[in-house]
Amino acid sequence: MIKPAELPQTIAIFPLAGALLLPRSRLPLHIFEPRYLQMIEDALKTDTRLIGMVQPNEVPGREGTGLHSIGCAGRITQFSETEDGRYMVTLGGVSRFRVVNEIEGFSPYRRCDVNWSGFDRDLGSDEVDGSFDRPRFLDLLGRYFDTKGLSADWDTLKEADDELLINSLSMMLEFEAEDKQALLEAPSLETRRETLVTLIEFAMRGGQEEGLMQ
């Protein structure tokens, strides 16, 4: 486990729309662009092996792709190389951060100075959602999966810890990039669950209006 004092001031940034990483969660990545292959190689040489996942943020009238102000850093916990030179990587979510400024330079990938303040809870133990009504939530989730034609391992979902269940669904379900950002920025697990419920209900309204959670 990384300690607060070990978090670096500058990290590599991987701006990937729709990809959400949360603390204590795992995100598999398939790396094939040369600049990001270099990013992985450079990160593996550091003590923390951290990469910052940030949602791109299009700014009207601005050249290039902007970045949202809050992202989440992940530690490379698994790494393998394919025969044709691609990397299969798993990031373990460590902590969220705020982007302070982007560093100009000759690096092929983006790098930013970041601030870790305000996210101390991310480095702690698993969160628990004390107001979580799991049966009601799973009922809503079941109707959502039916609407979308999705299947699930319901035994695993029923037994998963609160944080694992809510964070995994937040990362895996298909939502717009701005919605993913809202899930990332939720200040607590309870708030993230409430945001997730709102997004699921909104997604269902096109095909199944009745019986939604209030």
C-alpha cells in the first residue's frame, strides 16, 4: 500500500474517454500506441509505478484536448507483453488527485503536476455504505440488465462487498464520459451509489418508465 508521503508531485497522464478507475478497484488496459507504450515503460522504472487516468475535457475554442480537473492514479499491478509488442496492463486504483498544471516538454505522453489533498480516504480501508438497500438496488439492476439485454452472475453480485459492487458497476456499465466523471468525483461511497442509481434510472426511462427507485 502506498503511503501519502510516497505520492509523487508529477505523474504520467493517460486521458482515456469513458475509462473509469476508482480507488481500490482494478482496471485492465490494452496498450498499443507508441507514446503510451513508452509511458508504461517509464512508469515501471519508478518506485510507485503510478499512472493517472483522467477523462478528456473538450473546451470550445481551445486547441488540443483539455483534461478534467480530477482523475485517479493507478499502480501497475500486472504487466505482460504480447508477441507483437503490445502491453496488457492492470492498474490498481490508489487515490484521486487534482490536476494542478500540465507540464510542457518533450515527453511523448502527457504529464501533470497534481495535488492529492482532500482524498486521504482513498488510501484507507474499504468504504461501507450504511444506507445501502441491497435487495432494492439489485431489483433495479435486474430490470436495467433486462432492458439492455445484459446478463450477470447474480450470486457474485449478491455476495460482493458494498464498495466492490458499487465501484465495479460504476466502472463497467456504459455511461457517458461526463457521467463517469460524476461517479469519480462522488465524495463518498453512498453518494456514488446514489449517482449510479440516478444514471441507471435515466438510462431505463427510454424503455421502462414504471417502478423506478425514488
